[in-house]
Amino acid sequence: MTAKAAADSFSSHDHRFMQLALALGRRGQGRTWPNPAVGAVVVKDGIILGRGWTQPGGRPHAEPVALQRAGEAAKGATLYVTLEPCSHHGKSPPCADAIIAAGIARVVSAIEDPNPDVAGQGHARLRDAGIQVDIGLCRMEAARAHAGHFLRVREQRPYVTLKLAVSADGRIAAAGRKQVAITGENANARVHLLRAQNDAILIGIGTAMADDPLLTCRLPGMERRSPVRVVLDRALRLSGNSRLIHSARQTPLWLIASEVAEPAAATKLVAAGAHVFHLPTDDHRPGLDLQAVLHTLSEQGITRLLVEGGARVASSFLKAGLVDEFWLFQGTKDVGNDGLPALEGQELKTAIASGWRADETEMFGDDRLTVYRRVASV
């Protein structure tokens, strides 16, 4: 059956409830790693009986949350879920068993889970129990929602979003790397929400030293949703007086260093609350191996990574082909020719001219956000 034929086999009600499940799943983004952020809805006779999404830390999963809220009424109902229910015993019992025990009559699943521990076995277990299982509704949307989970399973790396805020003349800072306001409050608030929707945020040591950023989510009431802060710091130059170090016990701070970084520096930073990862270095490469960096983050459970800069780090990720999504905020004021270009060693327009498509555009007053995605990506 083709994708179109499969889509046509679902009713308008099916589409509506799966869209709700996808929206519920997005509530967990940035909080569920290492597990995917799944959404689930229990429906009978067009009435929603229970809603669920993966809880912070990855459990409980979305399905048992929705089933618990539905209670005894779940018997004979339909469960809409954005990812195949798990079928293996991990830190919690299989969701497939909970669905069977609840007496669910039909499961509408957006997409199969590539995790080898699942990989179709969840759907098979449900069918073996006499439950009708329909797969593929809103498959492409689910694949995008779970892209970080899929990449971690298949390529041992997280989904990478690059964010840049540039002036009208394509600069990210004034002369001498001096910080300058590029966008207004509304666009800045959107950046903080983006931070909350990612598991981790990454910058280079140059940006850490020049800007002394905090890298937290500072939207009212969402401070606890701040991502893990990651700094590429090959020689462990981060100052013990930085705001990152001073807040390391409140919001996780991970430093990625070379294996030959000074042990004494690592000891001091760890004592202050940071976690230091040491990666092998190549004498022929000036910086850290970004593939190895992403693999390390994946091993720690990170599925969604936001790269915020600076110019060298952003350019390096683009040149390495490791950016999956590109958020470009553009202000209306010029910084001047002596300002810092958005990318080091390449023109911004050239970098996004080939292999990218502009999928979304949003305005924040006079500031514009354009979201680019790779032409071949899901």
C-alpha cells in the first residue's frame, strides 16, 4: 500500500485525534531524554477519555498515562499514539502489555520505532492479542517529531538545530566581538522557548569567554526546563568565575575537552559542578571531532541538540554536514562592515543556497525567523 493509499484509509476523526496526540507529544520535548517525546489519546465514540505524553525523565510513557486517565472506560476504545508502543521490559513494563490489559480494541500508530528492542514487535504483540493495529497516519509529522530518537538509534547522534541571529548586514556581533542587540524581546522569547524544547544547547569556548552567557531558559515559570549546557572547550579554558560555572550545580554543564587537557583544570571544573568529557584528538585537526562530540552526547541520552554558536562552531557544523535544521533570526539594523560575520570562512547566503529549503517563516514585529530544513531530511 502506498503512503497516499494508507493516508486515505483513515477517517477525518482519525486525523484529528492523531494531530492531538502529536501536539501532546510536543509538550515533552526537551524533558524526556533519553526517551522519545510521545503523545497518546484514548477515544471511544468520538469522546476523548484520556490524554497522555511522556513525562520528564522519560517515564511514565505516554500510553500508560493516557490509559490511567481513561480508567475502565478504555475497554473497547481506540488508542492514538505517535510512536509504536514498546514491547520490552526496561525501567518500566511494556506499554503493549498495558494496552492489552486495558482492553483497547484498536491502536492507530503513526510510525514504527526503529529501536531494535521494539522494531515492529510492539505492533505484533498487539495484533497477536486480537487488537486492530493501523499504522502510518501522519507518518511524516511523527518522523519529524521523533527525528532525534531515530538519529540516536540509527546514527548514534542527536538531531541538530543550528540557531543564528544576524543583523540586516549579516553580522552577529559588533567589532571586537562586542555584543549588540540583534532582535527584539519577542524574538528573544522564541529563542528561549526553543532552548526549552531541546535536550542540550552547545557553544564554543570562544563564545563562552567573550559573552559569558548563562544559556538557560528564562521564560517565566520555565526556568526548570533549561537544557543541558555544553561547551566545546578543548584545552579547558573556561573561567571558574564564569556564569556557566557558577550555575553548574543548578543547571547541568558539560565540557567537551581533549584527552590531553590539563588534569588540574579538569579537577577544578569538576569540583565546581561541571562534568568533563575527554575525547581523543587528531594532531592534523585544530579542533574537536564533531562526529565524536555528537556520539558522546548521544551516549549520554541526548536526542535534540541546539547549537547557538559562535561563528566558528556554526560554520564547522555546517561544513561537516551535521546540521539538520537551521533557525535564522534576522533583525532590521546594520552592525557595520567591521562587525563579526555570522559564519567563519564562508558566506551565510552561500551556506544555505544549496541543499536547504525554507519551510517556515514567522515575524516578531520587524524581526523575521526563517526555518530551513535539509532537502533530503524527513
